Amino acid sequence: MDGSAFLNLVNQYGYVGLYLLVGVEAFEFVFSFPLSPLLVTLGHFSATGEFSYWGLWLAAWAGAMSGDIGGYFLGLKAGRPILLRLSRHWLKPEKLNKAEKFFEKYGVWAIFWGRFIFASLAAPINLLAGISKMRFAKFLVADIFGQAVWATIYLTLGYFLGPKVAGWLEGLARFGASIPVLLIIALALSIYLVYRKRKEKKQNQEKLK
């Protein structure tokens, strides 16, 4: 299923569809698809008035939170055997090894940064957080802020730059340049756009004086 099919699902079912789509994707050891280009496209639709920006933001953030929390409690209740079983059937061993090393080294920061920089490791990191019996409060705080940053960056990028950027990001993702590169690009563009808009607003105000 390509990106247009997921976009059609959101068009058909609205914010509930986006919530469910993002929530299911959090369990990406079953299947995975790039959500960031989808959010960019939806951000553009919010600029044209087809969707509410904050409605999309809340649906994406809540869906991601639900999926992440589900992964945490799966790890907490089922323990390491479920992780090993998943690694045999769905998780690539190299991805699991990377996630374990990243989690062991950075702990709670792995939860935060794993939301949007190392998103390919997010699902196993959620499981590892539960397996290691990380305090749920620590997990929750890191997840809340991490997913808020993720939703804000890509929806805002789409709001200002439109669907062409979504295709560009999706193309980069296919070449494995996905998360770190996309984040840097998204942050840089978001900062530039906010700066440009403020500058234009200031110039317009000066002309009116």
C-alpha cells in the first residue's frame, strides 16, 4: 500500500482514521510505512482549509502516544520472550541490536529522540522500556514531548511548503536517508519559514506606518 492509499484512508475517515493509522504504525514490527510525508501532505490540506491543523496534530499525537504506550505495556507484561519471538518473525536482528544499544546508552533520551530522529527503532525501544521496567512516568513524559515535536515539525512543514515536499521526503526515505536527514531538513526549513514570515509581517507593518 503506497502513501496515496493511506491519504485516502484519512480523507475517508478523517481524524479518527489518522489516529488509528498512526497508532497501528507504532507497532511497526508488524508492518511499517513512512508517516512523515503523510503528515506533510495533511499539513498542506490544513493550510487550504480541508482539515484543521490542530485536529490533525491532536489525532497524530494521540495515535502515536497510544501505540507507544501499548508497546511499553506489552514489554512490561510479556517480558523478553515476546521480544525474542518478534525478532524471529518480524523484527530484523540488526534493528533489535541497534535499539538495545541505543536504549542502554541513552535511557530516557532514547525514548524522546526515538520518536523522530531514530523512528525506525521506536517500536523495539518501546518494548525495551517495558521489559527493563522503566518507570512509566519517565517513559510518558519523554514520549509526550517527543511525539509533540514530531507532529509539529512535519505538519508545520506541510502547512508552509505543501505536498511537493512530502514527495521529496518520501523519495529520501526510500534511499535510507530517512530520519536523521529528514529531521535536520525539516528543522532548518521550519526555522527559515517562521523567520521569513515574521520578517514579511514586520515589513508590511512598516509600510502601513
